[in-house]
Amino acid sequence: MILVTGGAGFIGANFVLDWLAGCDEPVLNLDALTYAGNRESLASLEGDARHVFVQGDITDRALLDTLFARHNPRAIVHFAAESHVDRSIHGPGAFMKTNVEGTYTLLEAARAHWTSLSADAKAAFRFHHVSTDEVYGSLSAGEPAFVETHAYEPNSPYSASKAASDHLVRAWHHTYGLPVVTTNCSNNYGPYHFPEKLIPLMIINALAGKPLPVYGDGQQVRDWLYVKDHCTAIREVLSRGRIGETYNIGGWNEKPNIEIVQTVCALLDEMRPDPAGPYARLITYVTDRPGHDRRYAIDARKIERELGWRPAETFESGIRKTVQWYLDHADWVAHVQSGAYRDWVATNYAGREAAP
Ligand code: NAD
Ligand code: DAU
């Protein structure tokens, strides 16, 4: 079996669902079920013996040792993290704990397990670290997209903690020989995305008739990738990526935030028209995110050249599917908007002035 950490989060849940739809190799899913973890995203696997869910923390070494001894995973796909930049600004401690100490603890437990394997099993073992393009910092308008050799220049507590985890993974390979691969991916979107992030937040606020808060001038650029394309890329790197290498994953799809919000509004106008008028009337420019990175863009030629991966989804097809998914899953949407979610919205948005 494979061990997936953070498999109840947005990308992890999509990955587990895709994995088990495509093969019968069981998944041991270790997730602490923080505010971002959601068992409801995995409801279709209820009673499926191929999915073993354990609620637990990657900083818990004793638990990790027990799980390795009991399940003998042949690979780890490490998603578990604190993932939201705005939360890292309000409270960086959890990011250091999970993203840095958690990755360190997982690496050490993986190393102890790997050391005990037979020569063949050792050679086949993989530690796949799932990381982000944010470790490379921010690009200005004309600069070339991030390649794998770009300098690490993280700017937020979140990206600094992910950069630290990337460095640990690299060092555990270099020093101990642990067979690792790392992927650095751009912004994902799609089903089961927690509505603290731009696209699901805009869909959910629009449907509720609430303001659509665009930070600063809305001209920050992100490179959007449909989450299932990310899952496919991870599977390719896990099975055929070269040990010790990093692979950038992106959508070849750079767009300014305001254009994303306008696209969501236009799709909702078509799919769920509001008698009160076009959804774009709700767009509200608000105080910018501190230290806001201006532009991310991924050069994904290495993974295409070596592994033949390219995104299957265009932004137009992916965003349409995504909006439809949120319209079709009103229960999931209602349940994630718990008291804790409402507290977060108050923390992050209440103090933000509407820009003139
Ligand atoms: P998410 O916040 O939706 O999910 C994170 C999951 O990790 C949750 O289920 C949470 O319960 C779990 N978790 C948190 N702390 C834990 C701990 N200490 N022990 C065990 N489980 C814990 O995140 P996501 O958007 O699905 O991102 C997954 C990974 O992909 C992260 O490592 C993130 O840095 C990376 N990434 C995300 C994006 C993106 O656009 N979302 C892009 C590139 C890379
Ligand atoms: O680039 C990959 C990263 O993408 C991942 O590593 C992170 O885990 C993931 O959260 C995401 O980070 P961003 O900060 O880019 O995503 P977010 O959805 O929070 O914001 C996208 C852009 O939209 C960003 O420029 C900030 C802006 N934004 C966001 C929110 C929540 C707004 O304008 N208004 C908002 O309310």
C-alpha cells in the first residue's frame, strides 16, 4: 500500500479518490483532521477496504512508527500541511509545527522504516514531497516562469515553512540516501476546495449575495491548474520520476485575480442567474494581503520532457466543471461553513477596509 498524509484535505482527497478509481492498491490515509480536513470529501469510500483512514498527526513519531510497522507502505505521498497564506500571516506557529517539524518527523520515521527494508524494497521505496511554487518567491511582469533551478525566495510564513520542508527533504536524500522526489505546483482549483481560498470563496459568497473581496488592485497573477491534473502529475512522478529530482507542475494558465473573479461571476450568471442582477456587482476591492506576491508562473517543460505530462484540462473547461460541482454539492458546501469557518472569515475580512 501507499501512505498518503493529508488525504482529507483538498488535493489529498482528490488524489486518494483518483488513485482508488484507477487501481486497487490500498491507501493508508493519515490526516489530523484540522479545520481543513474533511471526511465528507471521502464519503464515497465508506466501507471500501482499500482505504484505511487514521486520524493522527505527522508530528507524532510513535504513531508513525506503529503505522510503518503495521502497514509496511512502499511509498509516501506527503500532502499534510497548513496551506493558507492568509492564516500563516495571522498565526505562523502552526505552519512551523506541521510543515517544518511535521515533515522532519515524517522523514525520520520514513528513514527508520526504509533502513530496515530488503535491498529490493529499499530501491523501490519513494518519499514524494508535495510542495508549492511559492517557495520561489514573486515574479515581475516580464520575467520568465519558474524553472526547477530558480533560487528559493519565499516571502510569506507559509512559503518559508514549505521552503524549509523542501530543504529537509533534499538533505535527507543527499545525506542518508532516502529515495525522494519533490514536486512544486502552482495554484490548484476544483472539487472539495475549502472556501477560504479564492475560487471557492468567490463561488460561495456570490451564491449568498455577499461581497466578493478582491485584495489590492486584483492584478496579481497566479497559474491555475485543475486539481485532477495535479493528481495525474503526482502519479507520474511517483512511478517514473528520477530519485532526488524536483519537478515543477503548472497549468500554462496565468491569469490576474480579477479575471478569475469575473469568470466565476459570468459562469454563475449563466448557470444560476440572480434576479438581483449580475454577480459582478458584488466585487469589492479590499485592503491588500501583507507581502502579497505579485506573480507566480510555472515552467512545466521538465515534467513534459521527462515524463510526457501536460494538463488535460483547459481553464475554460476546468472552471466550468468546478462551478457546476459547487452548485451540485450544496450539502458539502453547507457543512464546511461551520462556526470555525465563520470565525475565520470574521478574522480575515472584518478589519479590511473597502478600497475607494
Ligand atoms: P489543505 O489545507 O486543503 O489540506 C491539508 C490537509 O492536511 C488537511 O486535511 C489537514 O487536516 C491535514 N493536516 C494538517 N496538519 C496536519 C498534521 N499535523 N498531521 C496530519 N495531517 C495534517 O491543503 P491542500 O490545498 O490540499 O494542499 C495539500 C498540499 O499541497 C500542501 O502540502 C500544500 O502546500 C501543497 N500545495 C497546494 C496547492 C494549492 O493550490 N492548494 C498548490 C501547490 C502545493
Ligand atoms: O501557488 C500555490 C499556492 O496557491 C499553494 O501553495 C497554497 O497552498 C494555496 O493556498 C495557493 O496560495 P495563494 O495565496 O495563491 O491562494 P489563495 O486562493 O489564497 O489566493 C489566490 C489569489 O487571490 C492571491 O493573489 C490572493 C487573492 N485573494 C485571495 C482571497 C482568499 C483575494 O484577492 N481575495 C481573497 O479573499
